[in-house]
Amino acid sequence: MTKLLLSLHVLAAIVAVGPVTVAASMFPPAVRRALPSEGGEPVTTAVTTVALLHRICRVYARVGIAVPVLGLATALAMGVLDDGWLVTSIGLTAAAAGVLLAFVLPRQDELVGRLQGSRSVDRRSTVRLAMFTGVFNLLWATVTVLMIVRPGSTTGA
């Protein structure tokens, strides 16, 4: 059962977190490409791309709930719920989810609305969003490393 849970946990992480990480990273530059040139209208295809990237982030963020659920089930089956590396991973996962829900998705939503409403978007807002996205990605990268190179691992790493 542990191998099945671990496999599902890893698959969920790849399928859910991967698209959010990539789409969120692509979002700020896509917004900058969609900006109108000197008083014109926003570039329609670029605005559509921005909206699609935001939708990918929202949908896969919901699917991503399966990752910690399956992770906790796997940890319970393995009897490692009280290990320091796992507690740290849980905290970092919660922090990543918090950054995504509190900073990344709301700012994406605001920028999509601004572009679709032909309102101005300043470069600072895209830079700030890129920073929050980078923090989100860094937290997930750290969790990934902890999951692979964990203390007491039997992989020999």
C-alpha cells in the first residue's frame, strides 16, 4: 500500500504542481507582452494567453490539494509523520500554498481583469508578481529536494 500511495503522491506532484509552477512563471512576461504600445489596445492574443495561464494556475492549484493529502497518507503508512524532514516539508508546503493563494493567484486575477478591461498595468506589478512566483517555486523546489534527499533515506543519497 505504501508504494501505491507514494506513487500517487509523486504523480500528483508532477501533474498538479508542475503546471502551476510553469504557468505561474510564464504569467508575468506574458502580461508584459500583452501591454498596449503607447496608448493602444492590449494585444488580444496575448491577453488570451494571460487568461489561459491564470486558468491553468487556478485549476491545477485545486488539483494540487491531492499532493499533501497523498503525502500525509504516505507518511502515515511509512510511520515517518514525526521525522524532522517531513515536518519541515509540511511547513514549506503550507507556506507555498499560502504564497500561491494569498499573493500569486489574486495578483494574477487582478492583472487579467486590468488587461481585459483595457486598464493600465504598471511594470512594477508584474515584477512583484514574478517575485512572489519565484518564492512559490523556490519553496516547492526545497520540498522536492527534502523528499529526495531526506535524512535516514534508504536510497543511499
